[in-house]
Amino acid sequence: MKPPNILVKKVGDQDVFVLTDFGISKIKVDGVATTTTMKANTPPYSSEESLRLMKSHWSFDIWAIGCILFEMMTGVTPYESPYLNNIEQNLRSCPLPITFSQELRDLVNLALTRGQDNSPTIGQILKTPIIFNELANIIQSFLPLTE
């Protein structure tokens, strides 16, 4: 996942984000997930594990989302700060601006949790206050008004 693969489409008066380029995604055939042996990485949005391992893992996408949000908030990817060989120092040397809500900063920090085994699940990401509240607003907008 990387910024060029995130498109914005106008649907009515709403902007909708569309993810593209699923070249190595898995699909279900007769209820069984297919596998891929391909490895596709864009280093500025790849976790250290994804650069080292020869397989895909869902946690790498969560890391990429964190990198994209980090870049949107700071103007650089986590790897573009002065300490190119130390991701933890990179993240500390380019802190997330306080002009963004604490909830958003917490989401980015959660997504950038190091280590495949420590990575948050998509369920944990969806339960963060900023995502949960936005999803609740979206769902509520589709519910009929009651008196």
C-alpha cells in the first residue's frame, strides 16, 4: 500500500477513497484463500519485517497505513528523517504535529507499532476512538430518522 494507490472518487457530494493495485492480494476460491509467493514492497511504506521476509502478512498493510498517515501529517515518511538506520529514532525525531488531534496521533502511533507479532489487528484499529466514532457517524447517516 502506498499513496499513489489511494484514489479519491466523487460520489454525489462526497469524496470516497478507493484502494487500488491488488496485484498480490489473496482471493477465496470455494471458501479457501489462495496464496501468493510474490513479494512487493515500496520501501518508504514497508515495515522492516516485510523488507526482510519473503512472504506477505496483514500487519504489513497496517504499518503502511501508519506510514501514509505519518507522511500526510509531517511531509516525510518515517524513514526520511535524520536517523536513516533507526526507525525508532526516526519516529521520535519527526514527532506528529500537535495541531492534529491526540486521537489521530494515537492511531498513527498504534499503526506504527514495531514487530509483526505486536502489530495491532484491524479490529483494534477499528476500535480506536477516531475510527470508531467516524464509523458510527457514517452508520447513523444511513439510519432513518426517528422521532
